Amino acid sequence: MLESNRWIAHRSHSAPLRLRLFCFHHAGGAANVFRDWGTKVPKGVEVCPVQLPGHSTRMGEPLPTNLRQVISEAAVGLAPELTVPYVFLGHSLGALVAYELAHELGHTGKAGPRHLIAAARVAPSVAVPGSSIHALPDDDFIDALRTKYNAIPAEILRERELLQLLLPVMRADFRLHETYRYSARQPLSCGLSVYGGVHDDSVTEAHLLAWRLETNARFSKTMIPGDHFFIHAGRPEFTRAIAAELEAVIGQL
């Protein structure tokens, strides 16, 4: 059994272990968004929600200031976990982290993911639509998060103290998101599936189709009911689709 790893918030799987699913959360979020995914995946898949520095259980650590830092540290921190075949899944900012980490692992000579699943994120080669928001004053930043991404639940807006605790995390994450610069490389050798929300105005089908250039293997695009956070509103459809993707990967092991 692996020792505790600060990068993994919790683990959930049924024996025998055949595949690990690493899940990367969205900007301002935390690994607990995937807390019960162990009940949604095929037998033999271990769900490993990744906790980024400065978030939730790692709140005492400094928030990352650039994506390169996150990727370098994650590649080292997750290395002990890569002893069995694995899949990366990322939502929004998490999709970008998963993509860059897949490239980093390949660059360092480690076996890459068997499949990459990118949800609710424009392709890496596509500039983030609209103007930058991470440096806006608090009220403007909050308003932009609400109107562009529907990213702050009403119950949190009512809790001003909690909102003030979350704002530095969200700013730091959006800085990673908005200051990212694409670097063209050889396409990934693993399959790539992208998912978008039918009513997500910030990530269109064209944005998703641009991911096709990032793989030499199988590519698919699926639209799920909901907006940018269809991971919640369209959860039944999304988790069923992910389970089918994992079954396909297992069938090729």
C-alpha cells in the first residue's frame, strides 16, 4: 500500500487494482468535488482526486504563482503513484494542469497516461476568451466570476467571511489560467476526450474541437447538459460517460 501523499486528497477503489484515475479540480475548487466518484467508476479503478497546493487540506501551503511551478512539483509528488496504468481527468483549469503534466511526464521519461479527459476548457492553443479578470478589484472580480463562469454559489455569496477566504485562492488560480502561454510540441500519444457544457458560453464547441491537434490517437467530443459547471448539473450523464471511457481503457490493458 502506498504511503500517504499530500497530492492525493483521498482514495477509493475496489480490488483488484487495474487503473488509477487522477482528477484535477477547477480554479477556486478543491479535490472534494470528486469525493464520491469511487462509486461511479468501474471495478478495479482507483479514484485519486489531486489537491493542488494552497487548497483545502493544503491551505497552509503557499499558493502557486505560475503553472510551470505546479507542473514541476506535481510531476515529482505524483511519481510514486504512477506504478499502474492511469488516466488523467481535469475540469476547467484542471484540464490544463492534466494536459501539461502529461507532457511533463513524457519529457522526463515516465510512462504517460493511457487517456486524457479534458472538461470545460478551451484547447491549450486557444487564447482564453475575454479580458483578464484575476487582477480586478474584489467586487469586479466577483461579478466577473458570476457572469462569465457562474462560478460562485449563492450560499457562498451570502457568507462574506467565507468569500473573503476563498478570493485569494480564486485569484491565484485564475492567474495560472490567464497567464498560461501555449508551447507547441509533438502531440500526445494517448487518446483524448473532451467534454463541454451545452450552455457554457465561455467554452464553445469550436474551442473544444481545437483539442484535436493535441493527440495522435483517438479523439472524441461530447456535450453535456449544463453550463461551465456541468460537472454538477449534468453529473449523471458525465459520470456515465467517464465510466464508459474507463471501461474502454481497461479493455485495452
